[in-house]
Amino acid sequence: MAGESQKLSKEDLREDEFVEWIMQAVDYVKARTQLFAGGAVGLLVVIILINYSIVSRETAKVEAATLLGDVLMAEQGGQTTEAIRLAEQLVSSYSGAPAAAHGIVILANLHYAQGRFAEARGYYRNYLENYEPVDVLAYAAQSGLGSCLEAEGQLIEAGKHYEAYAAQEAGTIRQGMAQMEAARVYGLVGDLNRQRELLELITREFPQYPIAAQARLTMDML
């Protein structure tokens, strides 16, 4: 809400403390210019370079976010080729930035939609292996990997993948969502026993969530 202070992360606090130290160091050097002589110039250069690095990093985040917006606009406008080009630029030019994390999952989805499953799989794994996981993006990437297996006809492997991800997310709603996907896949291959087991597990472990009602409805249809 407007007027409330935004909670700072530990990284932000450390950066603020560092910037404050830089300012104190500048004042210290200014007050003792004669004592430092040539050494003061070297210290000031280092301080300026560090400060520039911090500012540049923040500028890069803004640029990456702007480029992500361009990717989304191109994607929503049906300009798939342009969306892929911009997403590739985002991922390569701003690797590690939060916007690049979103961009790499979008890029994977775009390749998947074009039937390029090997490329999509590579980008999904890139996100999972190289970025700090964000719940929604991590689920999208894991689901994307499962979808690639399904699209390639590897349904049993897809079911196992969803189950493995569910185990990784034990105790969270993402566990139930992944188990629901696994149940669906096992239903496709005719393993109705395993499908029912997973659906019953969902109803027991997540009774307060809509997914439990969905699982019961699916069981009634078996």
C-alpha cells in the first residue's frame, strides 16, 4: 500500500550499508587530501568504480525488465519469431537478472509450442540449474519438462518425473498439483490403480484445497 515502507532483502541491506561506507570513505579522503597525496587518487578511483558497478547493476535490472515487457507484448501479439528473438536477447544479455529468469521460461514455452522439444527442455533445465527457484517459475519449468516427455510419447517417464517433483515439493500445494499431473498421465497409459492411489493421496493430504474436489471428481469418473 502507498505510504508503507517496502521490506528490504538482506542483499539490499548489505548494499545500502556498502553505499554508506563508500560515502564515508569519500568524506574521509576529502578531509585528508594532503595526507593521502597520490594514494587518495587511487582510492577514489576504486570507490568510483565500485559505485558505478552498483548503479550499472540496477540499470541492467531495469533494462532487462523493459526487454521482458517487449517479449510479453510480442508473444501476446502472436509474433512468435520476434518473441523468441527478444527472449534470446534477454537471456544472453542479462543472464542472472530476475527478468531473465522469467524470460528463459517463456523462451522454453515458445519452443515447446513450436514443437522444438529438445530446445524447450534445454531452457527449462537451464532455469532450474542456474536460477534461484521462484515457486511459479519452478513449477512451470518442471511441468514443462514433463510436457516434453509426454509430447515425445514417453508417458511412463513423464509420470515418474511428476512424482519425483511431487516428492521434492512435499508438504506444499505444488506436491498435490504434480501428483494430479502424474495421475492424469497414468490414466492415459491405463494404469488405473496408480492413478487412483495418487488421487486418493491428494484428497487426504490437501482436503482444504480445490484440488481435492477435482481429485474426487476424477475418481468418480473412473
